[in-house]
Amino acid sequence: MSEQALRAIVLIPGLKRVERFSRRDLLAENLANTEIRPMQSPEPVKVGGESGLRLKPRALRGATRQGPSIDLFEAYWADMLTSSAEMSPWKRLASGFELVFFWLISRGNLSALRLSPTIAIGLLAGGVLLVLWYISLTVIVAAALRTTPEPAFLASVPALQSLFTWFMEVTAWIETSAPYFILPLLLSAFRADELAQMAMFSKDYLENRQREMHAGMRERVRRRVAETIDRVLAEPYDEVFIVAHSFGSIVAIDLLADWPHPADRDRIYLFTLGSPEAVLSCRSQWLAGEREQLFQHSPAVWVDFHSPSDWLCKAVTDHARHYPGNSHQLWFNRPLVERVTGRTHMAYYFDPKVLQALTSDRDP
């Protein structure tokens, strides 16, 4: 690699509906503030139709070698996340039940619980929150149904009429019970709505769920992310770092396992941060197959960062065996409440070891 090499970083963010470029800007700010590899303030750059930020290394007194210049891009897809709030009341009720059934009634759950004690705690806590979230959802939907006329078809089907009446009476009793008054506060404190949204999207992705006349969710997300990566790889960068955080690592593994351009593989460096692959592979056989296929058609380097403080993530399965020395366990000294609520999951964005790995000069 030349002394003034140009590196591209394509960030694939995780599961959260945030504004475009917000994660890119966060990473750029933290990269610019690294002490070991100090960078100049980011400047806007546009390459191949993609808007990015360019970070140039600061000149170091006495240094004989200058670090790489970095162009940082974001493969944005957060706007594709599904939301139950956008559905009709009956659809929300049915979708919520399907969601709870999908995640709680699965043989793969036992395998996931055995991964580690912290993952077991995280999964059990998440399962309880999903059940409580669905109880809250049924109460909200029932309240909305009370303000609308009763469906006419119920009168012609006595069994359905009885079931509907029972449902309305039970939800009314739950709504007036004493414990229910603290339920909204509990769900808000532990961000249950966000958990349900992430669980719903993960389910749709793993099942390649089709909605209305659209292509499957997995196909649409892959295509969106592939467009950004393809445009960047079409440029004469010395190396391209694919930095995938959280569920973004699932998309990266899925996409790169089937990457159609063999000539790109020598320039691709994959970095997975807080990947839930080990957990989700227990639920989805095709994901495990994509991971193995990526090992066979491996990128030049694959570095995996994970932390026991991140309760729903673990080292990528078999990664350490295929890439010795490139599986790094981090420790985030965060309060217990942040681990339970998942806030620790964002710590990779400002961890010094991660930032150093992204800015360090690689040997030619």
C-alpha cells in the first residue's frame, strides 16, 4: 500500500430508525478525536454519487510514515424498519401475536440460551418484555375498538361474538387493574417499543417477509446496502472497510457471502461490531449457511469485536478459528441498567480499540 493510501469505510448501521448520516457523523467525530491516530476535522466528499466525509491524517512530528486518508460513507437502510403503529388495530393485534409466537416458541431458543449466561439473561428479559408489550398492545387496541362500530360479521357468527365480548371484558379488566398503571412506565424505561420494532424487523428479514406487492424484506435491504458498497468499490480505493454494527453485521454477512465480483475480495476488510449472529443463527439455518459460505469465500481480513457487557451479542460463530488473532473481546464498564436496556450496544462507536483498528496503517 502506498504511503498516502486512500481508504474507504462503508458503515452499515444497526437496527434503529434514526436519521440518515447520524451514525456516520457519530463515527466520523469519534475517528477525528482518536489520540493514537489523530485526524483532521471531516470534510464533505462525494464519490460515485455517494455523499461521505473525508478524514485526513494530521502530520506527526518525526513520523516517517503517514496514515491513510479515509472516506467515510453510510449504507443507510433504517427507513425500511417496520412499525406496528402504522398498521390497523386488528393488524397490529395479529402481527404482535405472530411476533411473540415466533420468538418465544422455537426449538432454537434452547440453543441460544446455552451460548452464555449473559445472553440467557438478556433473552429471558427480552422475552418477558415482549409479553408485557403485547399485553399493553392488546389493551390499547381494545380501547381503539371501543370507539368504532362493532364489525357486522360478528353477529352472524355466535362463537366469534362470544370471543370478541370476552376479549373486550378481559382487556377492560386489565386496564383498570392496579398493576397495569405501572406497566407503561416499565415498558418506557426498558424501551419495549423499540425492542418490539427490532424483533419484528429481524423476523421479517429472517423470513424474507413480503408485504403487499413488494419484494421480500431481506432482498430489499440487501439491494439497498449493496448499491452503496458497489459504488464505493467501483472507485480506485486501496482498501474498503465494511464496518457493520449490530444487525448490520447480519446484512453484511448475508451480502458478502454472495458478492458477485471476485476481484473485489482482496480489497474488502470486514469489521463486525456487536454482532447478534450467534443468537440469530440458532433461529435461522440459512444465516448459518451464509456465514459458512463467507468463510469459504473470505474477505481479505475479517475482524470481529464483541463484548460480554453487550448482553445480546457474542463472538461470530467459528470466526476465531478462521481468522486467528482477529476476534477481539472488549469490556465496556457500563452500569447494569445500560446493559439491561441495551444502551451498552452503542459503545463500539467510541471504543478506542475499534477506532484504532479503523484508522491504523496496515502493512503493505
